[in-house]
Amino acid sequence: MSVAELGKVVPIAAVPGYRILDALDDEFVPATEWFRNLVACDRSSLTVRTYANSLLIYLRFLWSIGRAWQDARDQDTQEFVLWMRNAEKFAGAKRRPGARPGVNRVTGKRNLGSKYSASAINGALTAGRSFYAFHHRGGGPILLNPFPQRNAR
């Protein structure tokens, strides 16, 4: 499956500090509302930015399958996880493939690979679950959270 690198996360000077723009550079308002709530709940700017980037990956997936965010189902989340496990990361303009050496010259640590890590997948699931829970609680258009609760361990 091919997921296009549509939309972007942009910093803004006002609260909440970030917003998501879709492929037409229109603001994705449901995300901005959620980000404002995160700031009001005393989440750091770094957390908001991380959640924004994770949510953008999920939105790109939904846009690629032609699904509106409020119509997403748990099957879509399952397909999203399967896609992330096999997909190449969106590298952005700064880190095109092949631009980084295998080992960091300063730290000596191995650079991250071109695939999404388990922690990146879990981060995307956490962001998605929180985004949908916020809109479900607020009486918005969400009838079903497509991110099921985690199984008890």
C-alpha cells in the first residue's frame, strides 16, 4: 500500500503551538482543538509536537484509503498498524534516504533505520487513542473510537 506524504505539522506562535495542515494547506481543526486541550492539561510543547507528528501519520493513512477521520473503524487501525510495520518512514526534506551514515560519528550509536520502530507504532496508537477519546468525550461527531483499549497484560 502506498501512503502519500500529504499534509504537514506547522508551528504557530499562539497556543497550542502546532497545527496540522492537510494536502490543500487547510487547517485540520479537530487536531488543533485536541492540541489546545493537551496544553490546558499541562502537556509539554514537545509532547504536543510528538502527538501532532504521530497523528499526521495516521491521517495520511486515512487520506490514502479515502476514509474520513470521523468514519474510521477498528479495522482501519489494524490495517494502519500492519502498514506501519512494513512502511518506510516519511523522511521529510532534511533526511532523505541515504543521507545518514550507519553510525553516528559523535555518539558512536547506530542511527535509526528507515522503518518505523515498535515505539513509534505504539506512540501513534497512543496519540490516535487519545485524539479520538477527546472527541468522543466532547460530544463531537465520533460514535466509535477506532483505537480499542489495550489488552490487559
